[in-house]
Amino acid sequence: MRSALLLGTLFGTLFGSLRRVLLATLLGLAPPAWADATDPAMLYNQHCSACHGVGRLGGIGPALLPDNLSRLKQAEAVEVIRDGRPATQMPAYGELLGEAEVEALAGWIYERPEVEPSWTDADILASHIVDHYYGALPDEPVFEVEDLKNLFLVVEIGDHHVSLLDGDKFERIARFPSRYALHGGPKYSPDGRYVYFGSRDGWVTKYDIYNLEVTAEVRAGINMRNIAVSADGRYVLAGNYLPHSVVLLDARNLELIASIPVEGLDGETSRVSAVYTAPPRNSFVVALKDIPEVWEIRWPEALAEGDEPLVGDFALHRMAAPDYLDDFFFDPEYRYLVGAARGGQGGQVFDLDSEAKVADLPLEGMPHLGAGITWELDGRRVMAMPHIDRGLVSVFDMSDWSPIAQIETDGPGFFMRSHANSPYAWVDVFFGPNHDRVHVIDKRTLEIVETLIPEPGKTAAHVEFDRRGETLLLSIWDDDGYLLWLDADTLEELGRMPMNKPSGKYNVWNKTQYEEGTSH
């Protein structure tokens, strides 16, 4: 069936191309420019669609649509097509295709398709895979460690793998392949046994850490932003750019509960910027890219009068936002959210209880609120976050949302991390010429007390502490990269582990306990 479909698509593309050339000739018009050149659509159907899917929607390989390729530059795509990817199923086409064909194919996959692709409930259901049903695997770990809550997962984006580390001994327990371009960070079940991954291609993967096995997968969309796991561990929510939807799944085997179109009261649809779990509220909170609303998806314990029924005992609560809000940051009680207003117009504080804006934050440019952290300073809780477009860390008093400090850094940063037991906050210099630097900020004085350059010329980024705040991991973000294991107080190097472009690192305890120094 699949072979016949691919063959039909190939011949349809070929005859469609020939038909357009013939029509131009009969009318006395010049043939299309591509008539004497490479036809990338035909090349795709001949060489790529078996793995990357009809319509570029993905299959064994990732979807090849502009939004899905945002992390890959076009020049890099040329190299991948020509040279392949080592240790993957992506072959090298350099000997089969000429350079002009390779470049035409690489350019074509960055063009938007003429017909907007769709992903229906039937597609979601057809994609569902269960390797081990919930409860089928043993409840005891197949490995021995001192502390199951001090494990780390490290995403290696260079070759799409994930490593599981013992955080006490800094030893690798396992390394396993992931879906293409994991995004938004893995999410743990409350007990730390299971972890859920969301890929840019829309795949949600459940992994049993105790048994080192993928248990279930489902494709919730074509282009997905991130996932969230409910505080009770029963549900998973996926937020999509394409289609404009959120998808609610049963966490046990990733079975579909509901696919919910994201549509405003005026009928406009929206991409989903991100989804979050709000533990004290028994709900998910949804950030919308194209509608000035905040959505809260509530389950039975949190239902209120006027909520829109969704499915079963779930309901949707819409809140009109003062602007298009993106990239949320929450206070520890999940009453207040801070969203970045569109167009670099600062930040806005929104009260989820009163459903009203309560403050404006003078945040210039592009603050990365998702990387924000909080801590206690002189008896008051403060929040701090880096800026993606300038060398600055902004610090605010969360009691009245007044600015406290702006800490100048050596360039724009992306990640900021700390721990309740550490006096320091770490921020990288992810963008610009000083990307090999990372700053250490004293949380008491708000001053930079140390600037580290672990590997000159190579990006140093994304700190994550162990559960006790005694040691930390830092990535050297390179194909020929590694993890640094550092003493959190003395900053002394304790060890290093080679890895293929390690990016995010996620400690089980910090994530499941909502540690104040890590992202949620």
C-alpha cells in the first residue's frame, strides 16, 4: 500500500511537470525555468519520501518543512544531503546526485508547501505505538545507583541521542537514540520513573528509566513546541505550531484523549507557543502565539462555573490577555504569570486568579522568561532572567514587580540556573563572539564574581545542579563537545565526559520537586 502510494505520488509529480511544460509550448510561452533544470519535487519523491514521508510530513526521518527545519541552516542541509549523517539512517547522496541537484533539493525543502498539511485524529491514532503496556515491566531498576532522584538526562543534539547519568558518580548508565530535534525539555512523571520527550516533529515518546526501554510513542502533530505532564502524572499535553491544536494524552500508554483546536472567540486560530503544568491549580496553562488569550485546561478538581466542556471531566477556561503573550514565567505558587509582549514591548504580569494584568515590566528587547529563576534576597522573592538580544540579566522584586538591578554581561544569554542551596546563579553568553563564556553571579550582591572560559572558541551553556546543589553540569556545546562536572562552591573541575553536542541537562529531583533554580 505504502509503495503504491509513493509510486503514485512520483508519477503524479512527473506527469504534472511534463503537462505544464507541454501547455507552455502549445501556447507559445517560454517553458518554466525549472524545465531545463533540476525538478526538486521529483528528486524528493524519488530519493527522500520513503523516509521523510509523502508531503514532507516525516516518517522514519524527520519532517522536512520550514518550521521543522528552523534549527538547521540551508547550507547545513546541503551538507547533510550530500554527505549524509554518520551513525544514522541518512545516507550520502553526493555520488548519486550532482551538486546542482543537491542544492535545488535543499532549497526546495525550505519552501512552504502549496497546500497546508493537516494532522487529524485518525493520523494521531494511526501513529500510536506501544512497545510495553503500562505495568508490564518490572518495578525495580535494572541498574544500581545510590540515589534514583539524583539521575540526569542529557540531550545530545549532535546525533539525536539521550544519555542517562548517575549524578553522584558522574557515570553514564545508558545512551539511547531519540526522535529528531527534541524540544522544550523532557518531563518526568512525579515519581521520577518515567520521562516523556517531545520532538519538533510532533512525536511524544515515553521512556521507562528503571528498565531503560521506550514504552510508547505517538505523533501528536507535525510541528510541536513542547509537552507538559500533569502534577498527578496521569496526563500529557502537547502544544502544536502545526496544526493549531493542543493534544491531550493518557500518560500510561500515550493513548489519545482529545485533540483540541486552538481557536479564539473571534474564530481566529493560533499556534501554541508552549504548554505548562500548574501543580497548585490542577491544570495546564497554554501560551498562544496569535490570540490575545491565556488558556487554562482544568481537570475535575479545578472546574469552575462558566468553563467550556472539552472532553470527559476536562474543561477549558479562557482568559482575555492584555496583549499577545509568549514565553511564560510563573511565580512559585502559580498565581502570577509573566509573559513577554509581542514585538519587544516588555513584559506583563497577569494574575490567573483575578484574570487581570497587574503590572508592566520594563523588559527591553527579548527577555528569555522560560530561563528565569527565583530566590530569596533580603527577605523578598526576586526573579531574574537573561536577554536573548543583549548582554543583560534583569532582576525584579516579585512583591511589587519593581526593577531591582540590570546586570551587564559579555553578551546575550539563553540559559540561567541556580539552586536553593547555592549562593550563585549561572548565566551563559550563548550568542555573539563571547559564546565561550559563562558568568557566575552572587545572588546576595547581584554582582558577577567569576567568568569562566572552559574551552576557548566553543560555546559553554546550560548549567544544571545536582539535587543537593553541591555539584553541577555544564555543556561544551559542540559536535566534539563534552560535559564538565564542577564543584558548585569552589568552581573546581571534577571531571569531563565526551558527548556529541550536549545541550539540555535535567536532574530528576530538581524537575519533580520544582526546585527554584531550574526551569519548569
